[in-house]
Amino acid sequence: MGITVDVAYKSFNKFGEVLCGDKVEMLKTEDSNIVILADGMGSGVKANILATLTSKILGTMFLNGATLEECVETIVDTLPICQVRKVAYSTFSILQVFHNGEAYLVEFDNPGCIFIRDGQLVPIPRNIRVIQDKKINEFRFQVKKGDALLLMSDGTIHAGVGQLLNFGWLWEDIAAYALKQYEKTISAARLANAVCQACDELYMYRPGDDTTVAAMRIIDAKPVHLMTGPAADKADDQRMVADFMSGDENTKRIVCGGTSANIVSRILGKPLDVSMEYVDPEIPPIAYIDGLELVTEGVLTLNRVVKLIRRYAGDNSITEDLFLELDKKNGASMVAKMLLEDCTELHLYVGKAINGAYQNPGLPFDLGIRQNLVEQLKKAVEDTGKQVTVTYY
């Protein structure tokens, strides 16, 4: 079946706290993707320690094939005891989706997983197991392309308690809201951010609890090919463009750089049409070649792309402002948006010819050497959880 997933999460801290008491781990095995959401008791430093220990223990043990019983037993024996409450307590949710479509969900005291399929909410049955005196819901099911699943901490259902809502935001209302957002959302990041943003508004921007939403979407594989820079040997131009144009109907292609664009235009025998519209005075305008999704200027554009992707990959830095930046129509925002929201794997085709324009001593060092910029891009995209390969010519 070949399941591919898009995973992201968004958190915000309890008002006045520096650290978040929720922790999310996103892991990959050879045949699956795993999301773990842990919510430590209370808030602040203690809750952060409890949640971090719980997520790390669960992640490490799951990756090494431990059973659920072994995981829970280890958590119970490991978590430090709170001196105030005299208990060690962290709730958690685990979602593992295998590439063959099998899914495994474990829930302990967190709000139930929201499961969306074909524009409808799918109920998740209760299958309770008692392990170490803890009642844990365990469910195995099949997913298919188009499904969406959301894990949440209890900060979501507490949103608005005693303020805008008497009893908080009911699970059913959160699920209905997520369903509406999913119908117009293109990425897991926007879905998680939308639900978290609604919670923040219900808290009147003074959250009474740490709040986290982790979203997973089951999608088609979306490879992106990005070509930048001419080959060191002009005789390799044909091979470089042939590799760049390889792939199936789902493959999207981006060219960054004027010289590269002219090479592709010449070899494909298709005209290069340059736009004269400067949407952003700092970013040169885009161009068009039939059959390619994007054609942009090279170094200045890629430098901005790297900065945008680093913002996205930063610790809990997915914000509405970032999405507004990604939705802009300049070349850098368009490239970054495609790499972040419409890409599951990135293939970079990089020419090693020296371009005299980049040796200008007035340019910053990271603009001066294309390979260095490519390495920055590779690292930034990998930090978002995507696979990146680089081929030099």
C-alpha cells in the first residue's frame, strides 16, 4: 500500500510558565512513523521533566521493540515522585502508523484521538487494558490515504473553563472544529495550529494549562526535485537535466538560479518566461517553464528559503505569522511552502561550477558558496522530518 504521513504539532505554555508541561516525540522506524504525546502533572519545570522522561522512555523502548507492558512498567518505576502530590504522573498517547496501513493507538488519560475519514468523524472503540493499575485504551485499525488523526493534551478540553465556556471545550466540539478545518487545510501543521489557535482564543490568550495538538495526515508520496547551479562540466548538463526531470506524475520540480533555468530551457526546448512583477523588493521575481512548478532566482531566494524552513523547524515556532509568510507570492515563500507542505522527500541536483557573481566580498559568506547554502537547506529540511538526497555534478 505504501502509506506516507505528514506529521506536525503545536504547543503553548500555561500562562506565566517558561517551560511547557507537554512533550511530543516524532520518530521513524524502517516500516513506521510514531508520534508520542506526553502530558506531565501540573505545569512548569516538574511537568516538563515528567513529560520529557515519559516521551523519551516510550520512544526509546518502542524503537527497540518493547511491549506496552514493559513500557508502562518502566515509566512507573522511573518517574520521580512529586513531593507535593506524592505521586509520579504523566498521561500519554502513542500513535504508530506502519507503511502497510496498519495503525496502533495507545491512550492513557489524554483526550481521545480524533479520527477523520472521508469528511466524517470515525469513532474509536474502547478496548481497555489494566497495566500497573492504569487503565489504558489500546486499539489497532487500518488507515488509508486521506485520513487525519489528532492527539491532544487535556489543555484543549480545559480551554475556556470559567471564562468563555462554563465546562471547557467539549471533545465533540473540538472534533467538529477539526473536521471543518481539515476540509480546507493542506498540511498537518496548519491543522494542528488551527486547533491550538482556537484553544488560545478560548483561554483569552492567558492559557490556564499547557496545550498541545499533534496532527497526522495520511497522504500520497510527494517527491520534490530541486535543481540549482550549472554543472562543473558543461558536458554533464544533459545528464543533470535528465535526472532532474525523472520521477512520476506526483513529482514536483523547482529550478533555482538563472543559469540553471537557461540550461533547463535549452535542453527541454521550452521557452523561459521571466515575470517582471517584483512582489518583494528583496527577492527577484519568478519565471516560468512549461512542465515545472517553480523557477526562481538562485542564491538570494534559497537563503530566504533556508531562513523560513528554520523558523518552521524551530522548537514550537509554527505560528499564524509563519503561515502568512509562506502564503506570500514571492519566489522564496513559494519554494519554502512547497518544501514544507507539499513534499515528503527532497532530491537536490546541484551544479559545482564556480559562479563569479557569488564571489563578491560584499556578500555574506553563506551567500558566497553555493554548496554551503545547499548543505544548510538539506539540514533545515531534514530537521522537519523529511528525507533529503543531494547529487552533485
